[in-house]
Amino acid sequence: MANENDPFLEHVDQSYRDSIGTIGKDGKRKWVFPTQPKGKYYNARTALSVFYLIVLFGLPFLKYKGHPMFLFNVFERKFILFGTIFWPHDLVIFGLAMIAIVLFIVLFTVAFGRIFCGWICPQTVFMEMVFRKIEYWIDGTSTQQQKLKASPWTAEKIRKRVLKHSVFYGLSFLIANTFLAYIISVDELFKIITEPVSLHYKGLLLLMVFSGVFYFVFAWFREQVCIIACPYGRLQGVMLDKNSIVVAYDYLRGEPRGRINKAVAEPNKGDCIDCGLCVKVCPTAIDIRNGTQLECVNCTACMDACDEVMVKINRPTKLIKYASENALSKVQHKIWNWRTKAYVSVLSILLIALVFLITSRENIETTILRTPGTLYQQIDSTYYSNLFVIKTINKTYHDEKLSIRVIEPKGAIIKMVGNDILVKAESKYDGQFFMEVPSDQIVGQKTKVVIEVLKDGKVIQKVKTGFLGPIYR
């Protein structure tokens, strides 16, 4: 992320700004064959990816009291997080949670750049740590892959292509099933698998389509997701500043670059020997020495490659490293600046509000309203009556039997229409009841009513509503 006024740019070919590394001069896509990285950062990413994949594929199997710990059933609008059920009525909580997540990503990007993309993003983890490794295993090194692509269709090439793409589609099918388990639960998924196909042919067809989408992404679209489709990559140019930590080339130390000439002393030459390995290992085909670019996902492959070269030529490592523009240009580096302070403040407020909403959230939620379009009825000279609608949502895993009573105004009587209030597990109850209020308790056209909801004789909620009475009172 060098300043355009810096003198080192005189050594850099600026034509790279006119196009992206995966598109040729003819406008056609250039297939990327990155050299397989090796080094401490790649090993750390591999270890993190193994843990990541275990968690991703294992979470659908976790249960709490016989129910999924995590479920995102968008069809039934039912969500379970850490064993707690959330319904559409908890939309405020979900809204705040989504805003908090987005703000956290923005804050993380402002401070630490695009590390999320290189280390945690599912696209990168699956592409670089699963599908790319399988490709190295079947097709060979990057050089062997290029030769295989350019070679005629022989029996060996057909065998490798069939094997690779069969494995790719099989993995895509597994990923699609895993995501389906998050939506409908593992139990329902096993039920679909074990039952006859004729009972679930539509679901199977949809699953095959989603598997095809994953296969298309990892077998063909690949790095184009990060370059073209991902909105986060596009936004990073807005979120990054000179204090953001990114994968960066130390141009003050590396320039002017050039090959080592052992026969001639070159005291003014930089540490970069222009070997090009940082470009060869890049999964998005960029030259990090040109500065921070849209295509860079901070995968650290160039850091490993450069460190290996520096060790071989007996020069200090970290010519390419995690650093900010200010740190590279020897300007004071400040992560804790006004932007991060503002983001942290807003995020803290959101998290406090989110914690309050979650902790104060009721497992049984009741709403009572006077039936729209109805008027009061005069029972006799003593009582007036209104018809009310009661709606109760049970967010627990067991049935609940409830009762209601009026505490204000005094002397009011409730007469249920139909059965008692029995709310099935993970469902809602809709009912009606008449409320009769003594005439001496009616204080006007709308009288305040307070109703208690009880479970096992204990008050679990108080609901306020209004009673319609005669206007003249």
C-alpha cells in the first residue's frame, strides 16, 4: 500500500493497475496454477483449517436435550443458537446481531486488514486447504498441472480428470448435505437419506443443484469469487487506511531489486532478488511488491515463499510481512485511532443491547389485543363485555399449560372461548376470550387493563391492553 508519491514507484511497472492478474490482454481468463506454499504460515493455516473443518462438519451433530445446538431453518423461520430457539418475533435480536457482526468485520478490517479472507473465510479454506491440495495430489505440481492442461487427451489425462472432478463433486455433495443439516437438522437429513428416493425426489434434485453450485465454484470459478463476486473484497478499499495491518512488501528494504551478482559488489541494491516466487505462489496471480491490491486475500503464501529465499541467501526474513503503510514508511503506527475508537464504541453499545435483549427474552411470550372491528356489549346494568384475542408463543421444547387472570380493573371476569390455554412445544396458540368489567370500573372510552399470565400458579408475564367502554363515561 505504497504512497503514489514515493520514489520507489519509479522501479515498479504501473501497468498492473489497468487489469487484474487473472485476465489476459485478449480479455480471456488466465488460469492460475499457483505453486504449493510451504512454511510456518502455511502450516499454521493448515492446522487452523483442520480445526475449522472439524467444527463446521461437527456442529450439526451437537445436541442439547435431544435437540440441535445449532439450526438455521429459514423455511420454518426457526433458528437455534447454543440450544436456544429464536423465532421471527425475535427479529430485533437477529437484526442487532447481524449489525454487530458486520460492524465487527469492519472494525477487524480497519485494524488488521483482510486477514479474515486468508485464514477463516470458507471460500479460502475449502479452495486452498481442501480442493487445491487434492489437485496437487492428483495433477501434481503447478508445472505438471500446466503441462497436463496443454497436453492432448490421453488415457492418463482422462483418468486424472475423471478422478479429480469425481472427488470434487463428491466433496461438493458432502458440503451441500452439511449445509442442509444446518437447515433441517441431522435427524431429518438421515431420515431423507434412509427413506425411499420417491418420497424426497424434489429435495434430492435441489440438493444436486446446490452440489453443482459448490462444484462450479471450487472446480472452475475459484479465485474469481474473491476478485469479482465477494462484496467484502470490494469494500476493503474503503475500510483500509494507512494504519491497517496487511500483507505488505517492505519496499524501503527491498528496492532497488535485482539478481545477485557475486562477481560485482552492489552496495546500493535492495534485498529483493526478483526471483518471482511471491508471484508464483499467489492464488490470485498478483505481485505483492506492487502494493496492496483488490485481489490480495492476505493468505501469507508470498510471506512463506520470500522468507524461504531470504534464509537461503543469508538475509533477514520478513521482507514481505504483516505491516501497515505507516510502519513501512517509518511513520508512527497507530491501530488505536479515532476510527477504531468510534467503531469500538458503537460495537460496545450494540453488544450491551444484544446481551440485554437475550437475557431478558421470555421463553413464553403472550400478546393480548381487543378483537379488531368489535364493539363493547352491555351484559346488564352491572357489566360490560369485550372480545379479546390471545396469542402465545412457546419457545421451549415442551408443552406448556397456562392460565390468565385480570388484576386491573378490579372485579373483571375472563370467560375463555373453547379449550384452556395449552401451547404445544415450539409452536403458538391462538385463542379468544370475553372479558366482563363492572360498569363502575370503566373510566372512559378506553380503560387500562392489566392481565397476568401464569404457569404452575406463578406469574411469568404481565400484559397490558385496553377495554372499550361507553363514550359518555
